[in-house]
Amino acid sequence: MRSLRGRLTVGITLVLAIVLAGAGLVVSRYVDRSERDALDKRLESIVELSRETALSAVESELPARDQRLDNVLSATGTSLRLLLDGRELPAFGRPPPPGRPAAREGFHTFETNGQRYRSYTIRLDELGGLSRLEVTTRLAPTERKLSELNRRLLGFGAAALFMAALGVWFTADVILRPLRRLRRATAGIAGTEDLDRRVPGDVGPAELRSLAASFNEMLARLGRSAADRERALAATRRFTADAGHELRTPLTSVQANLSALSRHPEMPAAQRAEMVEDALAENRRLVALLDGLQGLARGDAPPPMLDDVELADLVAVTLTAARSRYPGVTWTAELPDEPVVVRGWEPGLGIIVENLVRNAARHGGSTVAVTLSAAVPGADGGPELSVEDDGAGVAEAERERIFEPFVRAEGTTAEGSGLGLALVTQQVRAHGAAIEVGESSLGGARFSVRFARG
């Protein structure tokens, strides 16, 4: 059977059948033994009560018929006979069965002419051991009684199993009712694909409530996963559209310049040089965009290896390169003397420091201040890196948008791809850190990255 209700009914009925069969067998064996013991005791009693009659019969040689004894023995299908030195004297009760075996002392069961008999024989020591007294009775009444008992037990067992099966069938219907409700609820959720619905988890036995709670937890996880997937798809579509838009401009400019140079070979050298320089600038912008896109794609993958990175050395190396690249900017740095170790991916941490420093140099004024503080003992946070400039700053309404790819603050005229801060926030999340944008004491923007305590 495929249904749980049917399986429960069949399984419990089989168990009850085994129990009833075992109990019936025990009862049948017990009654059989009791009936046979009672029969043997009756034969012993008949022999003991007939001992005096047998002795009197031997002494008088021709015993008188005892009609009452004959009637009692005949009614029970029993015969009593006296054997004197192998010679059989007249018997009482029913005639002895023909073809019976020779008399032996004790109890014996034998079969003759298709009938089964039970006999009990004793030796009369009062007559010198030459006489034997034997009583024989049919086993048919006892066996019929046992057969009737077995039939009744079988009928009772069959009726009990039938009633038990019906009881289990209807009881299983009641027990499985909460499970059917759970199945209907899950089928409704599957049909509507509504992951915000929940199955009732406050009815039914504890096991079903636990199952409903687990199912609701799974629905919650699936809902969060679906929401994350939708957000990721939306971000991917937006990113693709922005990337196509940003790449189209430099490619179109390069194509226009190259086309003009190709169509007008007589163009003056100064104008030609200007157009070539413009094409090179657009090409550099295109390369920067592709580098940024590659960095974003690389940042989405799990870091290959995490290690202990000395952040102060990384900041010092980045500032040395920035001073050479932006000689018109005044750089100040406050770095601790003791090592500042952060657990992370060194190239990713380099992306954070380099892009924050480059962003301050491009969009700030003439001064950039970089501060690295070690974790304070007993405090919750870890090391903190801050980069400040004396530029126009970032409007409060723009402080979240600027971390999205290709988004630039309003009024920004400096060159850039709009991917630098997106790379920063990507690596900040990957390292379990947090970034904030505020106002600098220099008058511009202040970017602070707080790392988790190692």
C-alpha cells in the first residue's frame, strides 16, 4: 500500500495477528494439557475405586454385574476389565476395543480401527501380582472439545483482528488529519509559489509541530534566497546596462577620431596630434573601465587565501606610490609604531587603501590626510583607517549612492570610471568591515573603514 494510513493498518494488524496467534496457541496447549490431565486423573480414580470390586470378583470367581457401574462407564465411553494370569474376566461398561495391544502398566495411548484410546493399567499385588486391572476410554470426546475450542479461538481471533483493523483504519484517519492539513498547505504554497505563506505549526502532535516548524524555517530560507537572487539579478541587469553605457562613450569617441583621421589624410599635423591625444585619453579611460570591471568580477569570487596582513606597511607603500603619481597634493600620514595586523586577503586590502587614496587625490582639494589607528584594548572594534581631503565633500544624500558601480557624485568633474568606491565597498564587505562617509576637519570628505577585531 502506498498510503501511510493503509500501511499503519496493515502493520498494526499483522502485529496483532502474531500476538493473538501466540496467545491462542498458549491457551490451546494449556487447555489440551489440562483436559488430558483431568482424563488421566479420572482413569486413576476409576481404577482405585474398582480395586475392591476386582478383588471380590477374583475371590468369588464369577463377579456379579453392577448395573450402575456399567451405566456410568458406558456413558463416558469407558471400559473396565480384569485380567487374571492372562485370562480376561467379564468387563464392565463398554466392551473393550477390538485389536487393542497387550495390557501394560501405566498410561498408554493407542489407536485401533481408526479410533484413539487412552488406557491405564495397574497390577494387583494382593493377588500375588498375577492380576491386572485395566480401564480404557475413548479420546474422541476430549479431542472434539479441543477442536471446538480451537475453532472458537480462531473465530474470536479473526473477529478481533477485523475489529482491530477497522479501529486502526479510523484511528489512523484521525491521527493523520493534521498531516493532511500540512500536505494541503504545502501544496497550496507550491501551487501559488508564495514563499511568504506559512504552514500552521501550532496544531497536532509534537512531531508534526516540529515538522511544520522545520518546513517554515525552510520556507524562510528559500524566501531569503529568492529575495537575494532577485536583488542579484536586478543588480546584474543594472550593472550590465551601466557598463554598456559607460563603455559606449569612449568607444564612440575613439571610433570618431580614427574615422576622421582616416578620411582626412591632409589634416594639419597639429590638429592630427590633438585628435590622436584625445583618442589615447579615451583609450586610457576605456582601459580603466575594463580594469574596474575585472576587479569587481574578481572581488565577487571567494578570496584564494586569507592571511595576517600588516596594514601599516600596506598603507605606507600605497602613500609612497601616491606621492609620485600626484605630486601637486600635500600628503600627511599618521601611522602607529606597532604593527597593525588584519586577517584578510592582501590584494583586496590593497584595493581598499589604494582606491580611497586615489579618490581623495582626484576629488579632493590640495591636501589629503591618512590616519591608521590600532585596535583599542577592551573595545569592541578593530583597527580603523580614515582618509580625509579638503575638497567639496560629499552631500549627505549622496553618501550611499556613491558606492554603487558607475555612480558619481553630483557636480564631479574629475576623471574616473565610477568603479573605485564600488571596489572598496565590495572588499569591505568581503573582510567583514564597515565603511562610513562623513565630514572632514579639513573641510572635505572623510572615509572611515572600521575592521573587525581579529
